[in-house]
Amino acid sequence: MQLIIVTYVDDLQLVYHKRDEKLAEDVISAFRERFDITDEGNFSWHLGIHYTRDCDKRLTTASQQLYLETVLERLGFENLKPRNTPMVAGQRLTKASDDELLRDEEVTEFREQL
């Protein structure tokens, strides 16, 4: 028997194999005795991540597509088209001097854009 409880603030998810469904029901009942909870069934969203399950293939996929679209829109990149890396292949890089280093806010913006 195995049951994983994923929590974040007042949101939780139970992850279990179908064979452990009785255990999950018992845990949910114990929570109901102590807390006012709602059971929203199988989850598809948690903390901004969209989950899709394919039970036949025993596969769960996670996507942050909505988050990525939000970041692209905030940065004004939502209409950009894919391009190859604009760096010369095989180019040797050298360490930047202190006056060439990015400020903290520039580093944060650069990381968001990656």
C-alpha cells in the first residue's frame, strides 16, 4: 500500500495506485472528520502545472504551457517566431571583466527570458 499526499498551503492532492483506492478513501474520510474539505476528483491542475493522464499507457505528463505564454506576453515576446541559436558555432568564450557583468536586475530579466 502506498499513498502520497502533496500539499501546498490549503491545497492537497492524493496520489495513489488504483489498488490502494480503499486507503485513499479512508484518508479522505479522516480529513473530513477534522476539516471542511471538497473533493474535486481527479486533478488536472496543481500550482499552475497542467497534468494529463493516459491510463492505458500508464503515463502522466506535466505542462507549463500557460505559464510560458504568460511570461512571453509579459516580456512582449508572444508573437516571436522560433529561430536557431544566434551564436557562431565553435566560438570560444572568455570570462567577462567586472565592468561587463550584469546587474542583479539584469540577471533576473535574462533568466526569465530563457
